[in-house]
Amino acid sequence: MSTKTQQARRQAHVAQIRLEQQRQEHTERRRRLLGLAGLLVLVALVTFGLWQARPSTSEAGGGAAPDFTLPTTTGQSASLADYRGSPVILYFNEGAGCGSCTQQMAEIEKHPGFAEAGIVVLPIVMNTAAQIQGDLDTFGVSTPYLLDDGTVSQAYGTLGEGMHAGLPGHGFVLVDEDGVQRWQGDYPSMWLDPDDLLREATSRL
């Protein structure tokens, strides 16, 4: 084999190696760019999720809270007017299947501060008694739940404030002893520490 032929083969081999290196570098750059793009998408999704989950609260204008009468899980009925003379927190939530919603009520029940402040907490869901009772049993909740057909949830502006357009989100409405709405807070994160809820309420009574 001539020297020229050997040199040509070596040059071709080197060129092939360089081409392969270029391909690998291109693939690696593309992989890094895709990884960076994926990271940016993840950051954007997390940021959007946190933005959506941020709580929103508002001071009520001091008007009368919409009155209502609803059936309860005990087979009786309850009216907002029944509690006139005591402050009331209406707890609107997604109800059956929402473990964090029922756990929220369980933790409120355990907190002695609400009874000490004379505050009654009324949980309101858009379920039948049969639908919600299993959740109450699972979390050991004894407070009767008020069963809404959507009319009361709509009257208080709670529909669509969570993950479902046709259901209430995770919100609280404070009604004072005179039946005046003092405060409303919506918590898409599906949790509000009972200590914080109690502070929100007592600071406005």
C-alpha cells in the first residue's frame, strides 16, 4: 500500500472521528437545551400552581349575610337565624372525596378556642348525607354537615373558587352575632390552620 493511500485512509478515519464527535456534541447540546426547556416549563407550572393556590380574603361590607335553611346529616334542618346572638363561621368545601376538607373540620373540632370564643362552625357541602357520611366517619367528625343544593354556596360567592367550577372551594365566611357578614376567605390550597382561622375571626368581632 502506498504512502499516499495510507495518508488518505488516516485522513478519512480522522474525519470520521471528528464527524462523530460533532454529532455527539450536537446531541448533547440538544439534550441540555431540552432539559433546560423542561425545567423552565416545570418552574412555570409550579409558579402558576402557587399563584392559583394563593389565598384571597376580603372584608365584607357590613351587610346582612344571606339567610338560609338547609337539611343536615342528622336528618334535621338548620337555619342561619338559629344562631343569631352567636358568631358563626360558615365553612364551604368540596365535601365527599376531599380528604383535606374533612380533615380541616376534624382539626377545627379539636381546637378548644372556637368554643371558648363562642364561635359556631357550620360546614356546608353540596352532597347528600349518604355521600358525605363515610368521610365524616373516616376522620371522626361529629359536627353535623349542612347539605346544600348549590343555592347557598352561590349566594355566598363560593362556587368555582376551588378546583371545580360547579362546587365550592375551600372557603370561610364570618357572620357576627347580629347576622352581619364580616369577612370571607378562600383557600385553594385546601387548608387553613385552625389557629389562623380563629385569629381571622376574633380580630373582626
